[in-house]
Amino acid sequence: MKQAIFSPSKYIQGRGEIGNLGDYFAVLGSRGAYLIVDPFILSVYEKEISSGFRERSISFTLQKFNGECSKNEVDRIVQAMKEKSADVVIGIGGGKTLDTAKAVGFFAELPVVIVPTIASTDAPCSALSVLYTDEGQFDRYLMLKSNPNIVVVDIDVVAKAPERLLVAGMGDALSTYYEARACHRSGALSMAGGTSTIAALTIARACRDVLFADGLKAKLALENKASSKAVENIVEANTYLSGIGFESGGLAAAHAIHNGLTVLEETHHLYHGEKVAFGTLAQLALENAELAEIQETIDFCKSIGLPTTLKQLGVDRTDHDKIRKVAEASCADGETIHNMPFQVTPEDVFSAILVADRLGE
Ligand SMILES: [Zn+2]
């Protein structure tokens, strides 16, 4: 059986890195940089971003991101880019800005630098973009030829984002080890196209260990708009460890149950990682994990404010019809729940959700 691991070629995080993008451009290109930037980030950091290129006399274009990662927006940028002398695409912002930059790089066949300004998901490092319609509905997954060439995280920028985003990122990162472990046990293929490697599983385990050790300390630092070693560790866990862990370790029940939860309107106010955290608890119940392991995971979620009950997700626990709908959607054909090391039915998931909810209380 083939084993495989994917990762960006370089991952860099540090303070003030948003002013150093000219250096990273120079590793990959010579003609010019084409920057696709989240409008809010552009309004706050335009000076820092621009001066990093001006000081090095590098030609650059700032393109404001229009708000939707759709094929039309991607095509519009690819066309606009042709009028500029650019040979590197740089995306600066949150998930949709970064997915747009990755897709632009893919269609224009240019190297990509990804600069996440929040640490709310593990998407920045992956070789995947999620495309939406112009109206914001899910369109399709775009599998890219390669991971970003360089991922650069400026800790100072991430530390200024609302702490709920970092906490949501910890929810997304929390699932990584348990899903990678399930895939390792079942021999399921990951997005890297092979079974898990020692490296991916070890990275996934380190991701969980860092969350438990530093999650609460990082959250408390951010509440005071301060950075710290714990914040740096959590940014690395949410972005890099979880990124490699999910892409090359594999996804299983936690993300499938997250997808199931999205069929309920009442969960739409929650971030991806907040729903994934509850999906993780439900996966642990589903696989009949040791009670101590479930308890330690619940304690962690509670300590940083991730939801552990259906009520916190806005779902009525007595509405069994709705919970059955979630369970059925979690078990749809092609869902990653079928990567679990045993057969899973909607009835099993229904029961696991209710048990997780009671334990989480
Ligand atoms: Zn996720």
C-alpha cells in the first residue's frame, strides 16, 4: 500500500512578517508580485505590506478581494493579472481570500505565497480550494497540483484578530489527531492519495498535545490583545500541524458529523471549528473511546469555550427527527465517516451524538 505526505514547501511564522513578503517573493519570482488582499487587512496594513516591496524595488500590484471565492472571481483576477507583469501570486487574508489566491495560482500556473491573517482553520497549507457560486453556495472542491510554495504567518497580525477565531481554529485542530488515528487504524486513504505516514500521525498527535498544553494560555493572552509563546504554539498547531495532519493523516467521523450539522439552519451562526469540536466528541463516543479520553477532551473544550452540548450549538436535544437528519447526512455516500475502522450507520451516529451531548453537559 502506498503511503504519502503533502506539505507546503516552506512554512514561516514570526512577528512583523507581513513587512517581509518582498523577501519571500524574491525566492520564487523576478518580474513582479500580484497580491490579492482582504479589504479590511488592506485598510489596516497597506503601509507595512507595500513598504516591504518598495524597499526592495520590487514591482507589485494590490488587488482587493471581492468577497466571494467563485470561479467568476478567480477568472476575473486571472484576466486582470495578464495586464501586469507578475510571476508570483500572494494571498493575504482569511479562508476565502486564500482559497482564491490558490485557485488563481493554479489557473495562471504561477507559484503561490499564502499569508493567513487569522488562525481559525487548517486550510492555508493544503492543496485544496473550496469554490462557491457568486451567491455564496458551495460549488466544488478544486484539487490543486501542489500545496502553496510558501505559507507565511505574522503572529502580530493573527494576535489582533478576535479570540473566538483562534478558539474556533483550536476546535478544527482538535479533531485532527482523532481522525488521523481512525484512518491509521482503518488504512483509509488521505487527500495525499496514500495511507498515513509516521510523520503525519506524529504531527497530528503533537497538534493535540500542544492544544491541551497551551490552548487556555493562548486564549487568555489574546483576550488581552497580547501575544505569547503559547499563542505562537497554538498558531502553529491550528495552521501547520493540523494542516499537515488532516491532509495527510485523513479525515473521519468528526468532519462528517460537522457536515451533517450544517443541514440544520440553527447551527449556521457557528464557525466551522466550533461544530468540528462537537463532531470530535461525537466521534469519540461513536468509537467507544476510553471515558478518560472523552472527559479530557470535554474539559479542554469547556476551558476555552468550545461547544460541548447540542444546546450550545442551538439544537434542541429532544428533537430526535432533526438529530436523525444530521446523522443521516453524516453517513452520506462519499462522506469521510466511512474512513472509520468499522461500519457506521446513521443509527450509530444518532446515538453517539446524544451520548456526547449528555457527557458534554
Ligand atoms: Zn476542518
